[in-house]
Amino acid sequence: MWRTNFLLLSLCLVTTVQAETLDDAWTAALNANHQMKAAQANTEVSQEQLQATEGQNLPDLNVGTGYTQYNETPSAKTSIEGKSAQFAMQQMGSVRAQAIASLPIYTSGRITHNINAAQATLDATQANEHVAELNLKMQIADSYIAVLRAEDGVNVVQSHVQSLENHQKDVKNLFEQGIVAKNDVLAADVELLNAQQLLLQAANVYDNTKARYNQLLTRPLTAKVELAKQVPELPKMTLDNLNQSALNQRPELLVLNEQIEALHEQTKAMKAGLMPQVALNGGYQYQQNRYQAYEGLWQANVGVDWKIFDGSTNHKGEALEKQALALKEQHEELSGQILLQVRQAWLDSQETQQRLQVAKQTIVQADENLKVTTDRYQQGLATHTEVIQAEDLRTKTHNNWNNANYDFALTGLRMRRAVGNF
């Protein structure tokens, strides 16, 4: 297992105690999300089916009763000294009742294989529930990062607007002193209005990402969202180790393995049904009849049922084996896709780490470049266009830093999903 300590994202504000962590979000979603409830219900269905199959080893007890009325008294005919005669054998109306128990003694392995198949099906369903859990966690992780990215995107645009407002003041002061032309004032006003439009767009994106996040957690779409800027750190493993872990841990592969096992066991159970089936039967029977010496009788017997020929069972068994073969091919295909996912996540992590290093170097330089250019403009040594270019470069650099930062966090989460362990 990887360490569970968290890595604080660089250049992020200190969050309050009330801020929701990714672990908090996962816990809330797993308890309330409808997809998870459906997956859990499927697991419960498989558990009940297993218990039902195990019940085949237990005795069956059937109790029945009824009343029969004939229009004539059931009688028997005979001949005595050449003369025909008849006598009553049963009452015209009578009550009957019975309690019969049946216990399988030997089924040639049919029940055992059915139980094994039900157990494999349950294991597959539980693995499917794990798949649903991982998918939900990844959806929430994507949404969690999207909210943080959009929040910082708003902050960058707000900083951009503030910078242009300061520049607008500088331009108006210089215009009043007769140092710059009216054209600079108009251009500064247009740049500020464009930036304010960008701020509206960024705020809209932020609201939409929060609504999506709340929907995944089954909350009101307008619920307040305050997230801690923390994510699990990147797994520190070689690519070979990541590949091996993925092949060992991905529940999607376990689902296919267990489904294949269930089909094999169903085939064995079907073939065992063609072999001798031995059962012990016993119980009590009562038949109301005053002409009968004993109205109530106990009985016991051992029965053997052997289906000598069945033209369909072998074909059904072959069909199940073909299904198992198809699932095996899917397993091989999925294994290759999983290895590709791990490699892509690993390569993305390498790329984002390099981007972070570059962005870290350029962000300070871009801030300093704007400061120098603004000072030169105030002294009449730079043009309005140069200031705007420097501000655009600063904004782009901050956006690049935020994107690299959150892309790096996201690649770590996607790598964990690819390996199959959050």
C-alpha cells in the first residue's frame, strides 16, 4: 500500500479547517451516490443467490392436505361361489394429509459445482462493486480538481482585471499631464472591459464545476463548496512495478476471472446432472378411510435418478465453455488496455513535472517583467502596447503554472486509478 500522507499543492493559499478534503468527498459520495447504491444492491442479490444455492444441500419438507368427495362409494367387485359381490374400499368423502422430507445424499458433484458457480458470481459482483467505487472516486477526483482549477482561474483573471485597472489609472494620469495620446486611454478602457468579460466567463465556469461536484455527491447543486487544496501524492514506483500492481489489483480483471470460473463450474454442474442422483425420502401419510386397517403410515425410501441420455445438455455445456473462452479473450484485451493506461499516466506525470519546473522559473520573471515595463511606461520610456503585452504574458504564465500544477495532481490520481488503488 502507498503512504496516505498528502502533498500540499505549491503556491496555494492555506485552507480553513472547514474545507472539504478529497477523502471527505469520497466518503460522502460512497454513502449517498445512487450508482454505488445500485452496485451494492447487485452484490446483495448475488449473496442471496449463493445462500439459495447452498440451500440445495438441506432437506426439503413438503406438507400438504386436502379433502376428496366422490359421487359413489369406491368399491371392489369380486365373485363368491359363482355369485358376483362388491364391497366398499373407501369412504365417499375423506381427508388426506402428508409430511414428506427429501434429502440429497449423492448428486455426482452437481450441487457442489452449483455452489462454486454462485460463489464465483458473488466474487465477480463484489469486484464489480469495487469497479463502481473506483470509477466514482475518479469522477469525483476529476471534479474536485476542476473546481480548484476554476477557482484559481478566477483568481488569475481577477488579478488581471486589477492590473489593468492600475494601468488605466496610470494612462489617465499621463494623459492629463499631456504625456500620452487619447488613443492610449481608449485602448486601456477596451482592455479593461475585455478583462471584465473574461472574469464573467471564468466565474461561470467556476459555478458550473461546483454544480457538477455537488451533483456527484448527491447534494443541492447550489450548495456551498469549499475544498482543501490537497491531493494524494504521486505513487513512487517504477513503471514495471506499476504495471505489475495494475495486473494484480485491477478489479475489472478479477470480474472477468470470476465470471470465467462461474461458467466452468456451471458446465461441470450441468454434466454432473447426467450422472446418478441419489436422495433419501421419508415422512408420514394419513388417509381417512374406515375400511383401511391403518389410516396413518410412516414411510422411508432411497431413490436413484439417472438421466441416461439428454440430447441438449452437452450442447449447453459447450455453449458455456465458448462463453468462458470469449471472456478469456476479453481478459487478455483488457490487460493490454490497462498496461496502456498505466504507461500513459506515467508519461503524463513525467511531462507535468517538467512543466512545473519550467513554470516555476518563468512566473517570477513574468511578474518582474510587468513591473519593469510599467515603471518604464510611467517614465515615458515604454508604450501602452508593451505594458499590455507584459500583462498578457504575466497572466498566461500564471495560468500555465496553475494548469501544470493541477495537471500534475490529476496525473497522480489517474495513475492510482490505472493501478486500481486510491
